[in-house]
Amino acid sequence: MNENREDLASEDSLLDATKLVSNLGTRIRYQVYYLEKCGSTQDVARELAEKGAPEGVVVVAEEQESGRGRLGRRWFSGRGGLWFTVVLRPKPDALGLLSLGVGVAVGRVLRGLGISAGLKWPNDVLVDGRKAGGILVEGFTVPGDGIVALVGVGLNVNNELPHGLAEVSVALREVVGARLSRLLLFLNLLREIDNVYLQLLEGRGEVILEEWRRLSVTLGKTVKIITADGEYIGVAVDVGSLGELYIDTGDGVRAFYAGDVVHLREVAPN
């Protein structure tokens, strides 16, 4: 993560990652599968995992025709962005914080580039209040082969955003005023995902939570959370050991394990 912005503008061939991942020095033994185009890297990775693909397989695509975010929402993922999925096989107690942990990894990399990235619960990466990326973790069990987690990351890097999304979304090239190398960004993200994954496997989830809290743009805000049981409004006060969000609704503090969060306003200082 020592490359500066000038270095990041020098290379942009994701295909080269298939060879370079062996030099990252990570605990995860990455194997990159490069695709020009696919429906969704999540779907391709799932097929590979169901056929016994080992931990560390990464599917990266130049373009997704049916990329998706949480709740099956469409994610516009054209050329110039960074769209990939990592196959992991975590212990059950590491699964709950995996999404927040990967958010921390993305935050580390972007802030290392001088980009003031913030994390919105549960899985959005924001820059100056606009969405620059998202994380999608899907877990499932393969009979006789244990737990599999598909860690999907989507980042707007050099890609053009669809018309009408400019007010709510942003590409990193707009933030820094220059094109970035997706290759070096990709390698740095894989390195940081390895770092946070190791912390989770070692039972150091509280370290990850503390860092997530520092990067959070949700905590301290008055929010509306939309769940299957209804909508609730309150102040987001903390996150817990399973990644749950605690909200003070005025009638007590409630834990929410899933839902869509809308930031309403900042809480006035005492």
C-alpha cells in the first residue's frame, strides 16, 4: 500500500494479476481467474466453490452484465471499474464480521491513497457522501465441504457512471482527478483482505470493530432502518460482535442484523 497516485496511474491490466498475486506474501494463496465479461463474479465464484475450488480463488471481470448488490439489487458494473469475488472458507465465528472486515480493508486502501472513504452500515463505501463501492458477502454450506463465503467487492474506479446516478454515486477518478491503476488497487485490496481475514481467524474481531467504528459514517447519525418487520428511526450508537447495528429508538436500544439504512441527519452535539 505504499504506491502513490502517480504509480497507480501507470498500469491498468487486470490480466497481469494472475501472475502477480503469487508475490503478495499473503496467508491466503490467491488464484485469480480473469474474465472479460460475465453475468456476475459472485455466480461464477459460487460455481467454482461448489466444484471444490480452494480458498483464495478470485474471480475478476472487466464487465458484469448482471452485477448485483444486497437484496438482489442491480449493480451497474461497466468497463473501468473493479469487480471481483474472493472465495473464502472461514470458521463459523469469523463469518459474522466478514462484511465489516472487508469494508475496513477497502477503507484502509482508499485512505492510503488520500481518499477520505467512509463506511456506511452494512456494506457501502462512501466518498464525500456518495457511493463509491459496495461489499456483498454470501455464505453457504457445501455438503461435506464446510462453509464457503463469497466476498464480492465492487468499486467505481475509472468507469463512467450511468446517467442519473451522479448525485448519489462517484468514481474514484473523479475524486483524485486522474485515472487510477485498477491492477495496483486490486493487489492492495487483496493484501488488506488477507490482513483482516487473518485478524478474524485469530479471534481479533474487536480490533476490526474498533477500526470500523473509526471509519463509520453511520454511527452518531439519526437513521431510518428499513427491515422486513417495518421501519425504525433512531440514533445509530454502535456495532456488535456479529456485525449488528445498535440503534437507540427512544424506547431503548435495539439490535438490527439486517436492513437498509438511510441517514437522516447528524445528531446535534451536546
